[in-house]
Amino acid sequence: MNNETENNITKKEKTSVLKTWIRIIPISYKATPLDNTINNIMALVHGGLFAVTVIATQYLFDAITEAAAGRADFWDCFYPLLILSGVTFGTQILNGIHNFHADVLFKKASGRLMTLLHDKFMRVDPARFEDTDFLDDVNKAREGVYTLPYVSMSLSIFILFYGTYFAAIGSYLFNLKPILLITLLVAFIPAMLAQLVRIKVFTKLEEQSAPLRREFEYYQKTMCDREYFKETRILGAYKFFHKLFSETLVLLSHKTWKAERKTALLQLTLNISTFAGMAFASYLLFAATMAGEISVGAFAAVFSALGMIFYIMQEIFDMHMSNINKEIGKLANFVRMMDLPERTGADEMPEFEKGIIAENVTFTYPGRDEPAVKNVSLSVNNGETIAIVGENGAGKSTLVRLLTGVYRPSEGEVIVGGLNTSFTSPASIYERISGVFQKYQRYKMTLAENVIISDIGSDLFVNPDASASSSKFADSKFDDCDAKNLAIDTALSEAHFDMDEVKHDTMLSPEFDGIDLSGGQWQRLAIARGLYRKNDFIVLDEPTAAIDPIEEARVYTQFQKLAEGKSAVIVTHRLGSAKLAHRIIVMDAGEIIATGTHDELIAAKGKYADMWSAQAMWYEREPDMV
């Protein structure tokens, strides 16, 4: 890394840390406003009681000294003792309540912050998730979820508890002997300097660790997750991934140890100077007592307080500040994620009878130089079905994401139902769009929930107190139970899903005491999910990879019937299904190179004709289907 790059990183770190400290309190209060207020009130009262303990100690020892000299009686000593006992007892009770509430606050705030972060992910431009740097930031932001409540509570302790305590004790010491206060302040300057160094070291460590941590978690997943287990064992890949896992873990541990060692040695050196300052303050206190400048009671109270001050300062710098500075990089990443610009737009209703239009559209994925789609112009009329074909990497799926408004073009514009996707809210664009995509999801829920999740509205009842394993499809919560069940069955039937052994309430997850489906059944279920959603524009983006070409043709034939009167797009590299479309769009290297019907493209003897020639044998068994 050159010097210029290092300087840029340092500048970024300083800016991030400063911004982080400013943003901590607002974000924390947004998550748990009432609990934070209660916690702050308790911290303020707690700090005040600690300070009162010192003053009550002086009064008690002064009273005992007077009684020993014959100038005071039992009751003159009893009342200060009663006051000190009451303050001490109250402090301990409040300390227990404060600690209990802090634990509750941490768990509640962590959950709320994770919810806020997930809401943020929903509003961030989906194209960002194609950028590996952004995925590292997501990893780091998730780590920050559990750091922010701790830091927020620590700030509350610093400002309100310790602040109140040191303000009261500082005034007390200054009134007794100003040099005492000055000596203590100077003694802890080295400890403060040590923490500034820790901020820089551990912020840089977090920047370097996030990519390694993402690799580490992925290699762990390849060894342990159910979806990888069979393949890694049968093919003998377990040792390979274990080696990668171990190497990444060692590298991550080495970087952490190097940072810990550097800061620990610095901390030890500077703590020696702090201890020397405390010793000098104790000497000044002793000398002032012997000279008659302060009373014996003040000496006892302050000497006891010096031990408490030293303990508290160690707790602040060696534990709280040390841990905060160690985690500040994660916290900065969380704040940066929450401050990312969001994808916004006007809330309007698309009119799909106007069709879908792409004009001179170009799209480049974040972090890449070459565009995935180049200067594409295309229209899909209302009631028209088009097929987009091409080899892998031709840009088919990217074009579909642009046509559905998932991505916004880098250049040009996409008009969906009369609305420009660059200026319209995503929710408005998605309102009447349905789709089945190549990388469909296998939701660990019941069969019925796997279908109706595509069009929930107010129909799906989910018990927030139920675990995933006990999640049930509650027919009683639907406005029209029979109609809803019929709609589910219709969608499954249209997708050719075999329901002989699977019922609506069957849990589709062995992890939650359910069953698993075959790859083909999962694919048909994904298609049923897409068909179930109310739509005016429907997309099938290569969802039939686990189905043979003949069965695929049957699915697409059924799809063609369902798409009548709607705008529809079929994306496939199997050309038998493309024949069903009104028009076929041929893509190569991100560009449209040909458009026409099947017969027109065959006659043109271009790329489409070559692809058809290579695949024709797949469909010879059932020519009537293609």
C-alpha cells in the first residue's frame, strides 16, 4: 500500500469516527427511546449517590474524631453513620436495578437495531448487493448492531454517571486543596492518549478483518451447512475447505493478536505514569493532613475516594474505552450503512395497458468497468409475451431486472406502465408485477405459506410468538377460507406440483420436523408462488433448470395461457419454450442482436438458428409440444 492510499484511509477513519460519535445517541434513541431515558435517569442518580457517599464519609469520621476528643456524644456520631448507611444501601440497590435494566436494554436495543438495519437494506438500491465491497460493509454493519447498544450505554455511564460523580468530587477536592484535582487530571492524560491510539489501530483492524470474516463464515458454511454437506463429503472437498477455513482463521487471528499486542504494551507503559500520579496525590493528601490544612475526616474520605477514583478511571480507560475503541470500526460501519442514500421516488400507480418501454438503456454493475447491458431499446406491449434468449452471460437476467424496476439504468430510461423507474418508488413499480427467477428460494415454512408469501396482503396470519418449527397456516384467519385454499390449489396445479403426499400445512424443512422436496418439486412450487400473485406483468426468468425440456415446454405452454391479456417476459436459454412468444429477442454480450418470430429468426440463419440447431434434438420426442 502506498503512502497516498494510507493517508486516504487515515482521513476516512478520522472522519468516520467523528461522525460515529455524533450519530450514536440519535440512532440509539430511535431504537429504544423510553428504555434509554430510564437508563439515563438511573445513571444520573447513581453517580450522584456515589459522590454523596464521599461527603457522608467525611462527616462520619469528623464526628468520630470529635467524639474521641470528648467534644461529641453518641448521637452526634449515630446520625452521620445512619446517613452513610442509607446512602450506601441505596447505592447498592440502585446498582442492582441499573445492571438488570442495562441487560434488558442491550437485548431489546440489539433486536430493534437489527430491524432498523434490515429496513435499511430494503430501501438501499438492490444493485449495490452485486458489489463485493458493499457486501463487506453489510457484514461489518451487522457486527455493529451488537456494538452500538454497548457503546450507547457506555456513553450514558461516562456522561451521566461518571460525569456527575467527577463533577461533584472535583468540586470537593478543589475546595479542599486545588493541587489535588490538578494532579489527578494530569495523571490520567497518558491513559487518554493510549485510547486515541487504540481507536486508530482497531478501526484499521476492522477494515482489514471484514473481508476475511466473510470468507471465514463462507468456508464454515461449506463444511457444516446441509445444502453443501453431501457434495463436499462425496467429492472429498471437505479437507480443501477446512484448509481454507483454517488459513483464513489463522490470518484473522494474527491480525487481531498483532493489534492487541501493540496496544497492550502501550497501555502498560502509560499506566505506570498514571499510578505514579496517584501516588503523588496520596502524598499531597497526607502532607496536607499533617499540616492541619484538612481534617482527619476529609483525609479518610478523600483517601478512600482516591482508591475509588483510580478504580473508576481504570474501568473507564482499560475496560469501557478499551472495548469501545476496539469495536469502533464496527460501529462506524453500522453508522455509514444507516446513512447510505436510499432509493426513493414518487408513489404512483402504473397503468400496464401502456406496456413496458426501455429506451437506450445501459447498465453497469457497481465495481465493474464493462456494462452488462449496452444501449438496449425494447418495448413490451400490453397483452404481448416476448422471449429473451441468449447464452449464459448475455445480459438476459440483467435486462429483466431493469424492465421490472429492480435495477435503475445507468443511462437511458425504463418506463413501466407509464412510470419512469428512476423517479418512481419501487413499491409502486412492483405492485402488479410477479415473477419466478432462476435463483428461487426454498422457504422453511409450510406449503401454503410458500405459495401465498408472494401476495400476503392481510391474508397470511403469522404468530409472532411461534417458532419456525411451529409456524402454521391458519385458514381461520382468511376472509374467505375456501376461496383462498382454491387459489392455492389452482396455482399449484397450474405449476404441475404433485400434491399427493403434501398438504397445505406440511412443513417443508427437515430442520423444523418437516419434509424436503425434490429439486423439481421445489422449482414447481416457486412457479406456483409466482402464479399466485395478482399481476398485470409477469416474468419467468429461467426458473425450470431442474425440469427436463419436455416438461419445461408444458409449463411454458400453461404459462402462455395464464399470461393472456398481460405483458409477459420469458427468459430462457432453451429455445423450445421461446417459440411460444409473440416475439423473440436474441441477446449477446449485453446487446440485442436480433428480433423476430421463431420462423423469422431461423430463416435469418444467425445466432438464434445456430442455437436452435444445437438444441433441436431435445424436442424431437414431442414435436407437438414445441
